[in-house]
Amino acid sequence: MSSHDASFGPDPAAAPPLRWGILGPGGIARRFARDVPAHTASSVVAVGSRSAARAQAFASEHAIPTAHASYAELVADPQVEAVYIATPHSEHLEHALLALQAGKPVLVEKSLTRNAAEARQLFDTAAECGLFAMEAMWTRFLPHMVALRELLAAGEIGQVRMLTAEHGQGLDHVPATHRLKNPDLAGGAMLDLTVYPISFAHDVLGVPDEVCALGTLTETGVDASESITLRYGGHALAILGASMTAATPNAAVVTGSQGRVEIAGTFYAPSTLTIRPREGQVRQVSPAVGSGFEYQAAEVARRVHAGERESPVHSWAGTVEVMATMDEARRQLGVRLPGE
């Protein structure tokens, strides 16, 4: 029997099955290949890489029946019903278009693309093809985020006045050629790390009226760390931070006129909420179950089976809005990627 509490959103194990193909067998794809078959009715039936040896090694590691030596072969595979794209950010648009034009719905690792213009192109193509597409911002679908949105909507902490969130990882040891520092591969903290607190702020507060960013750059010219403040009218601020040079607590707090909600680190992974009202009892909500990636995969399966093109939880318009905020922050930091 499932231990899932329906009050925290639909049970991923109850979603209809979907046969996945993984495009790009990197580190984050391992998480997807592990979580999806373990916690949903879906399966990973194929993996594709430019290297036959790499595809075969990944397939063997995760008991995936088919390994393809090219991305074109993967998206053309008739047993694949949806494609999970886990290549570097610089290649997301190209690979998403490849899959969509082959008639396959896509789940594209965050950040969806390098910028808002590319995101619009991706979604325009999905619309033309009549296919589902979504950014893999897995946090949006986690039980504690469902609980947070519900308690904010119920006014439990009054009107939101301030939001703080940060995401720091000690990754500065990687060489200059690594994708995190390589401008040609759309490196930098923004698209890998800062997307989490920015997407979180958009989820809670929506589109900001003003973006103010300060930061530091790597020796290769991509952003190493940043502090970003978002202003919402005259009533609310989101104070966000990210760094790939230091590991931070990765916590988040939403403060309202009548109290606050604290999300234990790591806020973007399955977590616990502590509600601290201005008056009354402190209480905890602990909906953390499972590993994490299964919730977004289950959402894709539900929407694809329903014949829908996007998820209302993480819509096309909402994704483009997050990308636009990151574009403006990068502009202020002086980071421009090749080809932009």
C-alpha cells in the first residue's frame, strides 16, 4: 500500500505509465534513471549518446534495454514515448527540437535553454507539433511545495513581505574546461544553481517589477556567484543568492505579515516546512517522501496521457518569465554567452 498522502498532491505511483528515452547519459540522468522506475509505473527503455560505449555503459548500469549511438536514433526509436534531455545547457534547444520534430514529447533539464528567446522557440515548436514540453524544475512538483502553496493561498502567514533563498555548491575546484566554467557550454552558476531560488521566487511571488544583481565571475568570464534582489511593487522583496564557490545551507524562508514558513535545507529537494505564526503554535509539515525526480516524471505522464501540451504547475509562460529574469540578472553581471 502506498504511504503517499493525497493532500500533498497526486501519488506519482498512480500516474499512467510512460516509456522514456534518455538523451545524454550524464550525472543528472543517473538520478532520473534511478527514480522513475523505482517510484512510478513508467520505465526507461532507451538511452542515447554520441558515444556508443557511453550509451552502453549507462544502459548496463541502469538495466535499460536499448542503447543508441546517436541522438537521432534515440528520438526515432518507436518504443520511446517521451524524451528526457540531460545534455549541457548550450545544447538543450537543439536536442529538444530534434525530439519534438521526431514526434516525441520532451522534459528538458533546467535551465530549459540559455535564454528566454530560446525558450520561446522551443515552446513555439512544441505548439506547432502539438506536443507536450516542460522544463525539469522538479522542485515545483514536490509535496512540500504543494503544501507551501496551499498554506500561502489560505493566508496562514498573511501577505508575503519577504522571501529569502540561496543555493551554493563548492564546485570551484573543477577545471576551466569543465562545462560549469565553459562559456561555450553555457556554464556559470546562473543556469545550474541560481535557477532554483529564482524559480522559487517566481512560484511564490510571480514576476518581479525590478531585478538587481551583483556578482563575481570566473577566470573564464561566466558567473561564479551572485546576489539578486527582486522587487514586487511596494510590498515584497525576494533576496536570493547562489554560488558555485561555496556550499551554503540551501535553505529558504517565506515571511508574511502574520508569520513565516521555513524550509529546511535543501529547500529545492524533498523537505520539511516549519510554520511560525506571529501568534499561535509553531507546527511542522513533513510531507517528504520518495527521492524527488519521480514527481515531475509522473506529471509528464499524466499530461501526455491526457493529450495536454503543458503543465499548469510549471507552464510555458511561467518558464519563459523565469528565463527572462535570469537574462536580466546576467546582463547586469556582464555575462554574455557565445551565440547569444
